[in-house]
Amino acid sequence: MSSILLREETLDPSFVPPALPGREKEFAALLQRYRGAVAKGLSHPQLLTGGIGSGKTALARRLGEDLRRISRAGTPPLQTIYINCWRRANDRSILLELLRSVNVSLPDRGYSLTEMLDVFEQGLRRTPGPRLIVLDEVSALVRQGTKLVYFFSRAREIALGSVSLLLIAPEDVLPLLDGASRSSFGLTHRLHLDPYDEAALLQILLARATIALRPGSFSAETLAPLARAAAPRGDARFAMELLANAARAAENDGRNEIGAEDVRQARSSLVPGESELRLDELPPQALLALLAVARTLRGPRSGATTERIRQTYGTLVEEFGATAVSRVTFWRTIRQLEREGLIELEPASVGRPARVTLSDVPVSHLEMLLESRLERAKPKSRSSVRTA
Ligand SMILES: Nc1ncnc2c1ncn2[C@@H]1O[C@H](COP(=O)(O)OP(=O)(O)OP(=O)(O)O)[C@@H](O)[C@H]1O
Ligand SMILES: [Mg+2]
């Protein structure tokens, strides 16, 4: 039985979140535009742009569901037709998909584009009501010179009723459209999503963890490093993967709470090998200091003072038959490890000494790597040295 991942499926990218922290303004603006258009029986063409994991798809999905729910009594609810165009980068395959949404299936061959459009129009008339056609990942389709944008952005003029279009792409694709299609996307018909900042990512992670995970298995404190790791990209998809990885790591270890170690493991799994390569360039002295960090941080601890780490270091020196370095040299070694990006140093503040945390390497894995390297470098005791 799962001890943490109670609703794992809600961490999947296909899950439509009930709310969108950090995108409230954008969502409200889109909702208002489409509602207004639908109420007047008009169409609203819209372009939504933003980087990877900026919430474009989530926003479109949420929009579709909310528009359907809030339709006025006595009027047919808005139907959203969502098509991911990534692997269907031509008008024919998009049209076949659209036909399916109005319950018409045509053979792939034998019909011209215009005939297919006619059949689609008939389908729309059979079940009247407002439609929102979402064309996600539309870049390639636009580059192929699609005719569909022209057709649907002029839907009202060709008397199809309220058929609105929402185009989604990472970048502004309007310059690639023909002039007539472009002109229907006025200035207010474009919305760009900026990358999320760390605070927004933390809100997103907390909201999703509350849905997906067992209460008490996470905290704002444990999830903060995940938000920090995803912040340079501003990518909620990446943050979500980190969350799923950390939860799985904790569960695989038979614990019912996500700890600092799981978070580190989740982070490291995304940059495998990198830290390992850096270890090979370190002198034995630094390897020993790093092992002291790893051993001290084994267990639930996420950070420790340099003094504590030096104590561990003392026992390691004996274990590996090395010579201890002075306090100053030890401190210098710690700084070197920080420069290498292997550890992080939280500077001292009033009433609190400096603390060392591990950046992206899971402790257990790091210990294994270090021990194998140090064993190799260990001076052999006389009795174990074989003579030929
Ligand atoms: N504001 C938000 N609140 C809650 N979850 C979000 C938010 N933004 C994004 N997500 C979640 O993050 C993940 C990625 O978001 P989404 O798929 O919408 O990104 P995208 O902009 O479509 O990225 P791509 O360009 O890669 O398709 C999804 O799991 C989505 O549910
Ligand atoms: Mg998407």
C-alpha cells in the first residue's frame, strides 16, 4: 500500500489542476474574454505563448472545463475540442480529429480539404452550441502554412456561430500566419506566460502535494529545495517531476514522509553523472572532507555545522589511515568543495554558525562513490600486500 503517493495520477501532466496558483490573473483574463464572446455569440481567437512548463496546457484545459460549467441555463454548454498538433502537423489529420469530435468519421483518403471542412460544418450544425477549439503545440502546423486558422478565426463570417480558437505555442507564431488570419488576433488576443518564479513554484508544488500526497508526508520546508531547483527554468513541469521523484524515493525506502535525502535524490537523478565526474578530479584530502559531509548528513538531517563535519572527519582519518589536516586547511577544503558545486554553504548569521548542505547528490550514493575511491587510494597494510 502506498504510504505517501495516495493519488499518484494527479502528478501526471495530463491531470487538470483545480486551481492555478501564480496564474490567477491570466486565467481570469482569458475566462472573461471567452465568456464575453460566447455570451454575444461571437468568436474569440486567442494566442497563448510561454516557455516549457509555464502552464499553457494546464490553463487551456482549466479554461475549457470552467467555460463548460458556467454556461447559462437554457443555453447549450460550451464544448472544448482539444487537439495537440505536435504529431499531426498537417490540416488533414487535424480535420480528421475535429470530425471525430462531432461524431463523424471519414476515411483518411478520398476527400479534399474543402469537402472535409463542409462535413465538419454540417457536424457542428447538428449539435449547435459554442465551441472552443484548442490547437496546442501549433508551431509546426503554422509553419506548414495551415489554412485552418484562417477558417476558424473567421468562423462568424462564415456563419458557424461561436467557434473560438485558442492557439498555443512556445513563441509568437502570428508573423508566420497570412495577413488575413493575423488581423483577427488583435493586441488583446495575445497572452504571454512568463516563467514562474521560485515563490510561485513553491505554491504550485504545495497545492499539488496536497492533492496527491498523504497529509503530513511533506511540508513547505521539504518542498522548498524543489522549487529552488526548478526556479532557474521557471518550469512547473520540472518541479512536478521532482516532486514525484522525491515522493517515490521516500516511499521506496519505506518511509511515510519526504525527507531532505529524497529531495536530493530527486534532484540528482536529473543531472546524473555530472557530480561523479567532478569527484575524479578531487585530491584525496577533499574526498575525505566530502565523505565527512555525506556521513554527517546521513539520516534526516539536511544541514550541519562545519564543526560537526570536522568531528566526523576525525573518525574518517583513522578509518582510512590518512593524516588529519589543520582546522584552517579543512575550512579551505570545504570552500573548495563549495566552489566545485558539490556542497552548499549557508553563511553564518546572528546566533547561528555557517551550515553545510549537499547540493545535488544523494548521500547514500555519494558515500558509495567516495568510499570506493578512498579505498583505492588507501595505503595498503603490510600484511595484505602480496609479494610476487
Ligand atoms: N499554475 C499552475 N498551478 C498548478 N499546476 C501547474 C501550474 N502551471 C503548470 N502546472 C503543472 O505543471 C505541469 C506543466 O504544465 P503545462 O503542461 O501546462 O506546461 P506547458 O506550458 O504546456 O509546457 P509545454 O510547453 O512543455 O507543453 C503540469 O503538470 C501542470 O498541471
Ligand atoms: Mg503543453
